[in-house]
Amino acid sequence: MKTTLTVNGTQHEVGHDPRRTLLDTLRDDLGLTGTKKGCDHGQCGACTVLLNGERVNSCLCLTAMHDGDEITTIEGIGAPERLSALQRAFVERDGFQCGYCTPGQIMSATAMLKEIAEGSPSYVSDDLDAPKLSDGEMAERMSGNLCRCSAYPLIREAIAMAAEVKE
Amino acid sequence: MSDTFTMDSPQPRLLDQTGQGVIGTPMNRPDGPRKVSGQACYTADAVTEGVAHGVLVRSTISRGRVTGMDLASVMSIDGVIDVITDPRMIRNPAQGMAGEAPVQPGDAVHYHGQPIALVVAESFEAARDAAQRLTVHYETEEASVTPEGTSASETDDPETAGDFDAAWQAAEVKVDLNFTTPSQAAAAMEPHAAIAEWKDNSVTVHSSLQMIRFNKKELADTLGIDPSQVRILAPFVGGGFGSKLGLGPEAVAAAIASQRLGRPVRVVMTRQNVFDCVLRRSETAQRVRLGATQDGRITAISHDDTVSNLDGEGFSEPVSQASQFLYGADGLSFTQTVARIAATPAGSVRAPGEAVGMLGLEAAMDELAERLGMDPVELRLKNLPDKHPMDGREYSTRRLADCLREGAENFGWAQRGAAGMRREGDWMIGMGMASAARSSMLVKSASRVRLTGDRAVVETDMTDIGTGTYAILAQITAEMLGLSPERVEVRLGDSDLPGASGSGGSFGANSAGSSTFLAARKIRRRIADLLGCAEDDLTLQGGRARGLNRDMALADLVQEELEAEATIKAGKTAESHFSSGFGAHFAEVAVNEWTGEVRVRRMLSVMSMGRILNEKTARSQALGGMIWGIGAALTEEMQNDQRDGHVVTRDLANYHVPSHADVPGDMQVLFLEERDDWANPIQTKGIGELGISGAGAAVLNAIAHATGHRVYDFPALPDRVIAAMEVEI
Ligand code: FES
Ligand code: FES
């Protein structure tokens, strides 16, 4: 079957098996291997991409369900020579070790910062109408992104650093 | 070309005399920009034209024989190419540094979850479908799947020093405690993967592996070919933690399938495959006995344990490793029993031995301190032996006392107060601490350095599994050759390059760092020759060479490439001196009175681990280890079905590695300066495992302090915390 996707601003028509996940389409059909597979079951967050601006686990998305959708992957955030503020902060703070969970962490954090800016609260928000970026908020909201190297405190330092630069 | 340097005597601290000033600095990883932008190429990313996809089929019995497979049941599935069984297939990954084929079971099944076939298809979806549908016929045999249920066990002779029985008899204050820890999984985020392709009778395998020099031999031996016909590539490895030390079934299956089909084949383990057949850390049952005098001098130490493994695996978790060198006593005794069970085999997972053994030892130390009415830090300070208690070796360097004192000071340990006294609403607050120790080694390793003008290239088959190898080898070379690190390119993870130690046992930086240092040193000598001065008179800095009134840019001086290779191996210093990283962990926890939930609120670890090559990556390693300690203390537990041994917790929703929300932001690491002259010519000790060693015990001791009650079966899950509180009230 065929599905049309806009990935990082470029439109693609992909022919695929009906069982194909968005993750495998991105990686194996479009060659965008920056998005990683850690579990294929929605349990690790390594495959996080933005789907029409919202973060999703692409391993839980069937490609066939996303005809006409817009997807942003890590490749759409920034390349080595022109990194985003968040990517630069990850490098500066060593917010990774092996780097395997990193694209997912960065995609997730990109969306997470936007969610807070838009005032969407979390389980730990003190103020349900105007949540603020704090370490506790980040820890809660980033918990879908596992990092076995356990760079967690440095990932959150990096996110805080990038958020400051932006403000 | 590569003569071997043997570490027979302490070496001058050349890295303290060179002038570039990059060694030890918190330099960003040179591979960082590629990792944060998704450009770093991990195994499964390296797909080539025409690749076929393989999925491993697992056995669903615990012991017996495969008598047949209904190929017809899957060959009709669209896209399925082949179902491959082959006598060369392996039962499980090789143990670390095996250098030869693991068990090749043929049609025999030794545990539930063993890979028994590979389905290859044009698409991953078809291969996965077929692997699940394939009907397999077995002949089953009885098997024991739990350490308690098996009659097959081997008990070693005790390792002893002094007379434990006499010391134990005479001890004035004693603790005699039993602890259990469950099996644990390395659970690296990158699942084990391989892509194999044959050309002209040689096979190239991309695979996520930690020790290329050994893996190459393992694959050659497994396939029955010459090592010269094998090339292994692993430029980026998505975490290993011991689970990728040895060649795995996915690489062998990919190589066999590719040979048979004449096209490249990719085999990526599903997360479930990883739990089923990658080596786990053994569960342990531990008995710790500590005897002391009234005034807190430890006189007797015994740490006995039972671990498990599958038949034919030589590895056994060295549970009492740290108990044998951390504290002194008049009598020490250590006995290990290995239970043989039909379950996923056990092997090295980050800090084998210390990671679980120190949970028992350091909890027992805490309880001994309580019995003695002594501060836990004081008890430790009072019992630091002068020499290795078992073999009499000198400690190379040991700043454990400084770590304990600095840690207590910086953590606010003086405010700790009595157990069970501090509360915030429903939360009981407590502080705990533990020593950290992890022995350090030098393993044979080779590197090549090439210099043209002011650009250097480092080449070795060493891996960077997140540890920071790309960074530190660039820093060492830059420091030695007086270059900015951006002028040094580091090439790793290719078996065609000089054979390094590989990443494992915290010896990677010591070993590959030293061989790189020695190769760069040879280049320094050649530069001195070119400049016409003695090596001692040479200064290399900022791309310039100075000596004996001459001052030249390397770009002008080194017009033809200089190349040097060096190999290092351990020697007499390892016999005379015992090298280990030491440290002290401190943790504060909150325990919910009603739910038993434990939250770690802050941690501090003070560590002395020889020369720090890169302050930033060293800190990351230390933090990672500490967080693994939180996992071991609170959440990580691999469960096996008691009837057939199959892994029940075979995905990341059921095996609980720490997540962001489990880890507080307040995680501090302090390094105390140290140079280990006896360890290697760059004066380093291992870093990757010291952070975990003892960290979980600090958390567990904090729980005991918060609640006044101790958990003995780890991890301290909420129900166990509640049970501990209820039983003793
Ligand atoms: S791969 Fe999608 S959540 Fe793990
Ligand atoms: S950096 Fe290795 S898993 Fe996060």
C-alpha cells in the first residue's frame, strides 16, 4: 500500500507493508536512521518523533494511519554543523553517553518545552494553569524516555540550559 | 613493528609535564555533534542495498531437542526466503574475552529462549511473522530451572586468610546476615544487532560489540574459518555494560544466512530476544558474617554466596570480590557455590561482583555499626587495612579515608541523627552511606598513531560504548603531540586496526589509553630526532616543536607521515601492587509510611580513581553507575517462571530500569586527585564501574535509617519495605 508523508518538510510517497510502523518507514524506507528502535513496544522513547508537532513513539504508529501527516525527526532539528540550541546544550552538558537514546530525548524535550510554554500541566505541576519548567517537571515529563547510560541529571541540565538560552 | 611494553615498574608522569593542557579537561566529546543529530551510525543503521531481514526463533522448552520444524507453515508467507538452522549457530553470547566459539548446541535445547533458528525474509514484518508462526517439534527433558530446585551445584574450596573460625568465635560483637539479589539485565538501549555480508570468501560483520579483538577470533572459530577472513565493525555501540563483551547469536546467524543466501543479512534482536538470550547477571544468595571487638575493630569477615549459571559456562558472578580487599580482619573466609540451572545463562554485567556483593557487604557493615553504636563512617575509617588482606599486596594508591571524610563533610552527614526519627508528613527521611571499591586492571592493548604536519590520526579496534573513548584518545594524543584535540582524528571499532583491550572491566581507558600514549610517545621521539634534540629537551605545544634553540611548526617539520604502533601489557607492578578505585557514596531517601514507596532525594559520591583523563566524561560514567545503584536498590528484578525458567520480565515495561522520575536532579560527584604510578604509564584507574559499586547499598542503608527497619531481599520494592516495617514493629 502507499502512504504520503511530509518528513522534515519534504513530501514522500512510500509503498509499504500494511504492518509497517512509522519507525521502520523512517529508518528503512527513507533512510532517516537517526530515529532509533530500542524496544518496538512504546516502552523506551528512543523512537520519539514529532507528528504534526506532537511527540509520539513512532514504533506505535502504523505508517498506514498517517497519510498526509507531517513528521519531524532528529534530522529535521539540526545537523552537526548547525545544531539547535538543545542539541548544543546536550553536547555541552554531556547529556548522553552511548548516544542511542539521544535523538529520542531531544525530540521529546523539544516537544516538552513547547507543552510547558503552552501551559499544559503535568501530574507534578503546582499550578495547573501555568506550569513552570523545573527539574521535577522535566523528570516527570521526560520519563517516557529511558536512558540506560543514565545521563538523566545531565539531560535535564541540558534542557534547562537550552530553555534559558531561548528565553 | 609493534614492540610490547610491559608494565614492570612505575613510569614517569609525562602527562603532567607536557604543555598542551588538554588532558583532564572537561572537553566535549568529539563524537557529540553526530550523536545529538542522529548521524552516528550504529549497527542496525548500516543497511546496504539488497539487505534481507532475519529474526531469531526462540525455543519454548527448557531442555531437550528440536526434532523438527514445519517449514511449510511459514514458507508460504509472502516474502519469506528461508528458515535457517545450522550446526555452527551458538547457544548464547560468548563470555567476555573468550576468544573462541561459545557452545554450539546443534539441535539440543539448553534453556527456554535459546535461539534455535533464523527466519529470513524480504521484509522485517514478514520475518517477524514467520518467526512467531513457525511450528517447532521438540523432545523434552526434565530440567531444574531454579538454584533452590537444582541438585547440580559445585562448591569451591573456601578462599581464606588467617583463621576465620577462631576470629569469629572470639568476636565480641557479631552480625550474621542473609541477603538475596535477583537476576539483573544490562538492558543497553541498543538491542543486539548485526549486519553481515560476504565477499570473496571473507565476511564483514557490523555488530554491536565491546571487544573487537576477541570477537573476531570468536566469529572465526564459530564459523570454522581463519580470523583473516573476518572483519568486524562497531564504530558506535549503543551501550554495552558487559552484555556485548562476547560475540552473540545474532552475528553468527547473520553471517551464516548471508553466506547461504549470497546477500547481506541484518539481524536485530527484538527486545524480548535480548532478555531471553543475552547473558544476565546471576541472582545471588549471600551470607555475610562480620565479627568485631567492642571498640569496633573488625576481626572476622566471611562472605559466602550461591550464584547460578547454565552448564558449560565458565563464568560465575564474583560476589565477594570487594569483601576480599576492602576491610581488614584477623580471619577472612569466602566460599562460592554455583548452581547449574536450565535458564538464560549468566555473564558479566557492569561491575560483576561488586555491583551485588557490595549490597550485602555494605548493608552488613551498616548493621554492625548499629550494633556497635558507632557511626557508619567511623567504622569504615577504623578498618582500612595496610595491605591487601588476602594476598599481602600493597595498595597502589588508596584515598578511601579521604573520600569518606570529604563525603561526610559535603553531604552534611553530621545532621543525620538517629534512625527513624525524621519525618515530613507521610514521608520518613533517612541518610545512608557505603564505601565504593572496584579493582582496576591493565589488559594487553595496541594502538597506532600517525602524524602528518599538525594532524594526527589514532587507530585501534578499541570501542566507545558511551564511555568517551573518542574523547580521551584524542586528548592523550593531543597532549603528547602538542596539538589542539580537533587536529586529532580517532578511528575505532574496526578489526583491521591494531587490537586493543576492548571495553570491559573498567580497563578500557587504562589499556587503550596507555597503548595510544606509548604510540604517541614514539612519535615524540621521532620529532625530537627531526628537530635534532633529545626527547627530554623537546616541548610540543600549540602545533610547534621546540628544543635546543630551534622552534618549528609541526606543519613544516613533519612533512612525511610519521607512524608508530605500540602495545602494552601488565607486568610486575600488578604482582606487587593492587590497584583499585575507591570512593564513598552518600544518599538521602524519603520512604512513604503507607505505600512503602522510596524516593531518592539526593546523592553524593566522592571518588578517587587515578588520573582523570576527561572530567566531563568521567563524571558521566560516575553518575551512570550511581543511577544503576538506584536501580539495583529499588526497581530492577528479572523474574523467571518457576516451572520452565522462561524470562517473565522480558521487556522494558516489566524490567524496571531507572527512569528520569526515579532520579533526583541533585546527584553530585566529587573527584579527589590521584596518580596511580603502579597501574600504567598514564596513571589511571578504571571509572566505568566504580560508580555502581556500593551505590545501591547507600540507598538501602538510607532506607534502614529512615524507617528503622532493614530489607534483606533486594530490590527494596514497596511491599518488601512495608513487610520489613510491619514484621519488626
Ligand atoms: S522503540 Fe518506540 S518506544 Fe521503544
Ligand atoms: S545515552 Fe546511552 S542510553 Fe542514553
